[in-house]
Amino acid sequence: MAGIYIHIPFCKQACHYCDFHFSTSLKKKDELLQALIQELVLRKGELKNISVETIYFGGGTPSLLSINELKLLIDSVFKNYTVVENPEITLEANPDDLITVQGQSKTIFEEYKSIGINRLSIGIQSFFERDLKLMNRAHNAHEAKDCLTLATKYFDNISVDLIYGIPGLTNNEWIENIDTVLAFNIPHISCYALTVEPKTALESFIKKGLIDNVDDDLAQEQFNILVDKLEANGFVNYELSNFGKSNYFSKNNSAYWQGKPYLGIGPSAHSFNGDQRSWNVSNNTKYIKSIQLNELPSEVEILSKTDKFNEYIMTGLRTIWGVSLEKVEENFGITYKNHLLQQAEIYIKEQLLYIEEDNLLTTKKGKFLSDGIASNLFKINLI
């Protein structure tokens, strides 16, 4: 099974923390849409004998596209690829787009369902106006709540994004954010620590002293609050940033963390087939021109045995499935397994890692630190 990710590189405005590729100009939207369709055609041979089980519209802001534009892309996937029955089709959306009147006969939610979209990922981030203004989000807190009131009437499979570690966000306010989402009976929540990425407006504001820097200790504290509260409400923290109720884990996210192949369509989109990783140019004009010439605007990295090992450690430790020691020995050899056990020993003693049923996993204490721990377990300079 495989997934197809389609990057929609347009936004109404730039969020201060975001370093993803996007444009606030929609002038090239029609050209880019045709290029996305053409790239799907050009790359259909890459998944020749593999069925597609997830289609994911990310960005950017995919909810800026019209129903007809989204339908063109979905139809193109079905036309050129073998798609399973009832695939998971996710649309990332902003609250302000979902409450905008776009026709009188049907709601936007009914329109989405009519073209096959069966999962929404809604970028709420916070229910406090102060936070939304700090992040330069396009919606306000009232729109966020109105959006969820409407969305839950039509969709069962909904994910909400929240951000913690925001300067000025108290633990009580963070709990209020979580409680607000829970009150809508949302079955999946993705939560991310606010990160200061290079060359973003947030970094500039912090350097100028206009905004307090992110407090890592507070972020970890709020992560622990998050885990305790969501687990008490029946959620499983199946991946570091993802919490789902039974039968509501994101198939798209799970496939990524479990190393399944995926095709990334659009400017800046990444692809993975198990042996190599590729990524498209992060420039709309260059992307469009290249696709119009039937050329893929991508770079390719062939993964070495060590690259694959390191990637497996990084992704595995973020999940409830952990790192299978049997799989490490089977796929990489006893030398890699012994290296892993040797490097993990100190973290096991510090109760950050543990071994259960031949799987290496993070403890509750080690979960928030999993990326840093994983990097210290990597193999270096091996063939």
C-alpha cells in the first residue's frame, strides 16, 4: 500500500512560525493545478504495482481550492493509479475557509463529501485571540469554534491541530484549549510544540525582542499535560505529535512513520519508495515550467544501508510500535543491532527507553525527547 501527498502551495497570509513552501499570490493557481495533474500522469509508473490507500491534500492551504479544482485532482489520482476501495482522503483546511458561504444549495462540507473527501484536518492552533494574532493566523477564535460546530454535523473523521509552547500561553490556558476540542468530540488531535524556524517572522520578532523566546521547559510541561489529559479521555498517543481514538489513527500519518512508500506531488513535496528519497523544487514558477516540459523538477537521494537504519530508528522511536530489534537484525545485521543496544543502554538506565517483547520503545518520560535520543542512536559512516 502507498499514499499520495498533494502539496497546495497557497495561503491567504503568512503565519509567523511557518517555514513550509507557499505563496500568498494566487496568480499562478490555474497553471499550477494543471501542473499537479500532469505530474500525477508523469509519475504513475512509480506506483505501478502498488495500491493507493491514502490521498492527502497538504500545504499551504488546500481549502483555498474550489470543489471543482479538488475534484479534478482526485479524479486524476483515480484515473492514473490503482486506488483501494474507500481510501482515506484528507483535506487540510483553515477555519475561515470552512465557514465561508460558497453556495446556497449545499454546505461546503456536503460538497467535500460529494467528491470523496472523508477526513478533515483543521488548523485551529489555539482558541485564544492573543495566540492567533501572535502567529498571524487568518481566522479568529470565534470562527474556530463555529467551524467545529458545523464540521462535526457532517464529518465524523476530523483531526484538529493545536500548538503548545506559545510564548505567554499558560498551563491553564493550554488545558482550556484541549478541553475546548474535547467538547466537540473530535476523535483525532495533532499537537506540535512551537518551533522557531530560521528565516521566519517569528525568529525575527524574537531577535528584536518583540516576542519572548520559546521556553523549552514549559513546552515539555505542556506536552506532559497533553498526554495525561488525552489518554484519560481515551486517546492513544500513537506517534509523538498524533493522538487518536480507536479506529481514528490517521492512515496517512501511520504509513509515513511505518516506512511505507508515498508519492509527493507539487512544489517542495517529498517522495519515498524505501530505497530512495526525492523532493521537488520549492519554487512555483520553476515547478510549473519543468512539468510543462514533461520533466520532473526533483532531486533524488539514494539511501545507503546506514541511512535506512537511521531513518528507521528516528521514525520508530516516535511511535507506539517502537523499533523492532528483530527487524533491525533481519534488515541490517547483527552489527547494527549490537550498536543500537549499546547506544541505548544509557537511556534505558535513565528510564527514557525500555525493551518490551523485543521492541525498543520510549518511556513516558522519554517521549518528548525521542528525536534527540534517536539521533544519538544513529550509526555513522557505515556502508
